[in-house]
Amino acid sequence: MSEVPAHLDADPAVRMPALAALRQQCPIAPPVADGRPWTAVSHEAVETVFREIYTFGGSAGSTGLDEDDTSIAGILEPRHAQIRRIINAVVAFHKSQQIEPFLIDLSHRLVAEYATASAAAGPKGVDVMPIAVDPVPPNAMARLVGFPAADAARYYSWADQVGAAFAAAAAEGRSISMAEAVPEFTQYVDDRIAARLAMPEVDWPQDALTRFLTTEIDGVRLSSRAIRVQILFMIGAGSETTRNLIGSALYRLALDPALYASVRTDRSLIDGVVEETLRIDAPAQFLVRRCLADTVLTGQELHEGEHVMISLSSANWDDTIFPAPETFDIERETLRQHVAFGSGPHICPGASLARLEARSLLNAFADRFDRVEPGAGYSFDHAAHGMLHGPHTLRLVVHEAGER
Ligand code: HEM
């Protein structure tokens, strides 16, 4: 048997048919080998695992780590809800909305740079990801957290390391701490925390870092180590996923000239494009939970200590909820029933920020370009491993208003 089973393959052309075959067989697929996780593949099974937090706990290999080394996604109740309140406060809808003018301005500047780069390009086009897409999420995160914008470009290689280390650990049912996965990034965040603590508290700016440092849980502030892991996780969770969402949405629009034309004239359609991209191209493909007790999930007995992989992409392509799941349809009735942001108490707190970033860039694109199409010879260039999904590179050809 190959090391990576087909339903976890990095290539979506292999992964999605394998998941469809599993859904035909059962809502939860058995482990491919001893010690490997079960895989929840139906929408119902995935929703149930998300909701039943007292039966399915922890996340991507967080078992057995010290609480101060465990990211919010892996922390159990009641502490999860306590830390979650801080995170909700710093990325809440109204906080995200406050950076909308910044995002709109940034998007227009990046799209202008892309227009310049494209002007000299031939029919092969130019990769849009490094020029116009990649800078958006880390800059948004830096602004939100209160870190220097100049360092934001470094988040990706760190987030890549986190993704790869956690994918490897999760596939083996193993635990790994952030400090182990990304020592350099950990040191960077430690240094930012130390610099803030060295300032008089009255001078601390009103940002996420200050909120983490000053909020008390049961009368006690969080330790620097506990804050470090949550900030590392937030930056990791908000960067690669969101760039994948924006890249996938641009690709879907480039494949459908009529849809792009409609979006240009009616910008209210952008919300539907973003939701349907989240469904069909779930940026986070799977997560892992541990059974905290013996249980029965959609008819299958599971035992305490066993791991369950939650396939978000499979749930999002479950044809009992999403008829013709391989079709990109922004008018489907069940548009918002996707689980790309998870569900239940751990549902993504950054969802409104991610949607806002995507909306800002798609609007800037539509403002500037009449037509967008894939570059000659481009075929979907998928992410390096099966945990995240999005275009690694995306060569587009763009036509500015007035061009023929
Ligand atoms: C398209 C972009 C994004 C996608 C697809 C996404 C997806 C997800 C998913 C599926 C979860 C649930 C994890 C679980 O149940 O274990 C989650 C949780 C989380 N996300 Fe996002 N996310 C995105 C953007 C963001 C952004 C921009 C931020 C930061 C502001 C963020 C921060 C978090 C945090 C802190 C959690 C943990 C919540 C908890 O466990 O209570 N995410 N995200």
C-alpha cells in the first residue's frame, strides 16, 4: 500500500473520486492500517463530529501536549470557551470590518501591480498568486495582531512548515507542538511578546496582542507561552487558507467568462462566488479528532482513544446536500451549508475576515479587468499536500477595460 491513501492524495483529481467512492460505501470509512484514523466522509457524520465536542475532542495531533502548548483548536472545554472569547473579541465581525478600508486599498494596489506585470506578458499570462493574492492574508493578520507589516511576507514559509508538519503528524495520529513544528516562527512571536511586555502597559496599543496579554481567565492572565501558541495558530490558520480561497475563487471565475461578466456588472454576486468556492474548493481539506469516549457515529462503533479524520471536502461534495457537487453553482439552495469553516463550538472565528479579504480582492479585480482567463497551457497546479487545497501557482491572462 502506498504511504498516502488515495482519499488524502495531494492531487484533487485523485482525492475527490476516492472520497466519492468512500461516501458510496459508508458515512465513515475504516482506517487504512492499524493506528490510522477513521475518516468521516458524509455531511451528517462530519457535522456530528464537529458538534459533539464532549465525544470528539482535540485537533490535529494535539493529544497529550501541555495545555500551554495546545492551540485553541485542540483545547478541551471549559478552557476552550474561555480562550475562544478572547479570540472572538479580536477577530469579531466588527473588528474585521474596521480593516476593510485598508484591505480595499491594499487590493487595488496589488491588482495595479498585477496589471503592470501582465501588460508585457504574452498568452501564457503571469502567475497572480505571488503578486496579487499572497500578500493579502498576512498583511491582514499582521494588522489585526499588531505585528510589523514588514515581517508579514515571512508568515508563509512558516505556515507551510506548520501545515506540512501537522499533516504528517495527523496522518500518523501523532502529536506535535507548534514550537517543535516551527522553532523560528515561535522565536519571532516570543520576541514580539517580550517587546510588548518591555513597554509600560499604558502605552500598549489596542490590538490582539494587548487583548491576549490583559484578559484574565478566573482572575489570572494567560502565560506568554499560552499566548504564543494562540497567536502562532491564528496566523497559520488565517494565512494559507485565505490565500487558497482567493486563488481558487479567481480560478473558478477565469474558467467561466459568463460568470465573470455577471459579477462585473452585479457585485452582489461576489458573496455567492466566495461561498461556492469555499464549498467546492474547501481550503482546509481535513481535520482530526480523538474519541474521548466509546461512541456510535452514524451506526459505526468507535472506541475511546481512536482518531477520526473529518473530511471537510467530502462533506462539501455530499450529493444528498449538494446535488451535482462537482458543478460550480452560486445559486444552489444549500449554498451556505458547506463546512469549509467547520461547525459547532470550534467553527472558524476568522470566517468574516476571510470573506472580507476575498471580497476585497475580487472586487478590485472586477474594477480593473474586463476579462480574465487561464494562461495558455495552464492546468490546475495543486498544493503540495492533501491537507490544504488551492492553486500553488495560477497563471492568468487579464484584459483591461477598453482592450480587445
Ligand atoms: C478561508 C479561510 C479559512 C478557512 C477555510 C478556515 C477554516 C477553519 C476551520 C475548518 C476551522 C475549524 C477547526 C476545528 O474544528 O478544529 C477553523 C478554526 C479556526 N480558525 Fe479558521 N479558517 C480560515 C481563516 C481564518 C482566519 C482569517 C483566521 C484568523 C483570524 C482563522 C482563525 C481560526 C482559529 C483561531 C480557529 C480555531 C477556533 C477554535 O478552535 O475554537 N481562520 N478555521
